[in-house]
Amino acid sequence: MGRVTNPGPVGRVCRSFLLFFSLVWVTECLDQAKYFNVRNYGAVEGGEADNSKAFLEAWKEACQWKGRARVVVPRGTFKLYPVIFSGPCNGPIAFLIEGTLRASIDPSTFSTDSWINFRYIDQLVVTGGGTLDGQGASAWHLNNCKTNPQCQALPISLSFDFITNARVEYIKSYDSKNAHFKIFGCHNMDFRKIKISAPADSPNTDGIKIGSSYRIRIARSTIATGDDCVAMVTGSKKIHISKVVCGPGHGISIGSLGGHDKEDAVVGVVVKNCTFLGTENGVRIKTWASPYTSKASNFTFQDIFMDDVLNPITIDQEYCPNPPCNQQTSSNVQISDVTYKNIWGTSSSEVAVSLRCSKSRPCKNVVLDIIKFTNDKNLLPWTLLILGFHVMLYCDEQVLVLVGECKSY
């Protein structure tokens, strides 16, 4: 009869390590993602072939996979007509763009308002270091909806509708026909290391447009385009923008608000540690002079550098992009609790700070703290414009509170 020996402390440690690594291996196997390469579904790079069917087939199988799924767009250039990637999916899903997706030049091929649309998905990741080429230059002359009510709106390059707990990173977007990214009805999304580019004169090419969304974070990104770098419209709440380089473009804006009845409030926006280069505007809040009521509150603009910016700090409650406008009433959007702190640089106009607040609903608790600008044309010191009157320093309890330093040189 064999004798059972005590394995001793060394043997017990070895058995523990073996058990531990076995558990790790089993866990990794169970958690390992399944990859769905669009090439395996018929996608062909180069040429004019439409790959939308192959992309949708890959997405369908990935979304149905019970576990972690990865749709892979490999290196190469793939022509893609409009697609909708819809959920809900059976597990976390990633869309890895390693190559370039190229849109159709012909606007008539777009039957929806977006080129690429993700919707109704939880735990989505879009990444990969790839590029979206919107090929907008051929269509920009048609992007005149602000002045032509009969126009057909051009497609947004990448839309996120009703997405939760998502991350978008390491993606480049060039020459969108309309806005580059749209975020609507989303909750808890992170955008990082995004590069957006279109010519300064490309019309209505907002970088990232946010509406009816909660807890959206944009960080460490570069946006150079023909309209707002980031635009936040009705229903945007708890938006955090940091370490973004903006320019050229129209700056970072809240609004326009008050253009429609029963608009949801915009609340809790932080813009921090950002840089503006040669933009038309810096940080701007804009509302229509209309009877529609709404609220815009709890905004912080802090630690911002601006170089050669035409309108660095603006509140415009008489917004009228295409005059003449019927402004028989003043704006009924209540703006309150706005802080501008440690903002400095050069203004390409004489007015660095313009606060045109509503006459019927004056701004409340607007704070300017350490605002330092030089006029890059060396003409006159920068001024504040308050309710249409030029003053060097102006303080009205109903409108403005000056704290710390406000200097012109």
C-alpha cells in the first residue's frame, strides 16, 4: 500500500499557483471576444462597390453573439453607403475601424439624416485609429438650410442615438457633409483622442453636436471645422469638455435656445483647460429673442487660452444668424449661474467680452474672475459690451459680478 506524503509548503504553493493560473485561463477563455471581420462577409476595399450589406451582416451576427463581440474594419479604404447599426445587443460590442470608411459623393444616395448611425446600444466602443471620410466638399454648396427652407438636409457623418455607457476614441473624421458627430438621447459617453477636420469655410460642419443627453465627456481631442467645435442644444445636461483644441471654427457654444416651445433646459456644462486658435467665437451662449421659455444654468468656463479669437466670451440673447429677424420681444430663456474664470489670450476685435442679456429675463449670477486679453491689432484696450453699451468695467447686481482681476493691456 502506497504511502501518502505531505507535499510540504513548496508543494502547496505550487498547487495554489497552478490552480490560480488555471482559473485565470478559464476566465479569459470565457471572456474572450469573438471577432467579426467585414471582409469575411464580402466587404471589398477600394473601388466604388457599396459595402453596406457586408457591414450590416457582420454587425447583425456580432450583435446577436452572447458575449463580447468585435466588428473589425481592417486596414484599407471601404466605400460605404448609409448604414444603421441598431441594438439592443446580447453583450458588450466594439466597432474597430482600422482602415478608412469613405462616403458617397452623391447626396441623393442618403435617405436618412446620417451616414453611419449607432442606436439603442448599451456598452458600445468605437475605436481603432481609423478614418471617416465624409467627402463633403462636393456637397457643401447644397448645405444652405439656414437660408433655404426647401433644402434637403445633408447627412451627419456619425450619429449616436439612445446609446448608454459607451466610449468613442482614436477616431478621425474628415470633411463631413453636415455635422461630424451627433449625440442624441445618450447617457454616460466618453469621447477621447478624437480628431475632426474640415475647412474653415465648410458650412454647418459642427464638430460634435449634443442634445437631450446626460453625462457626456469630451477630452484630449482636436477639432478644426467650419462651424461650432462643440454645440450643446436643448436637453444637454452634465457635459464636461476638457483639453480640447478648437480652431478654426465657431468655438464652443450652448444653444441656440428658445427657438421652439417646450424646450428642455441645458444644465451643468464645464469647459476647462481648452485652447482656441483663430476661431470666430470662443465660449458662447446664444438664445433667440422669442416668447418661448427655457433655462440655461450652472456653466463653468475655466483655464482657457485663446489666440486670435474674434469674440472670446459671448452671451447673446438677441441671436439672429440670418437677419432681418423679428425681435419684437426679448428672449425668455433664463440664463443663470455662469462662471468665467482664468481666461486669457488675444482678441482679434476690440470687444473681448460681450454680454447681451435679455431685458425681460436678465442674466443672474454671472461671474468674471481673472479675465486677461490683449488686442492683437494693438488698437484699443479690450472692452466689455453689456446690453449693447460699451464700458471698460461695469457691474450690475442683476447682470454681472466681477471678481479678482479683469485687465486690458
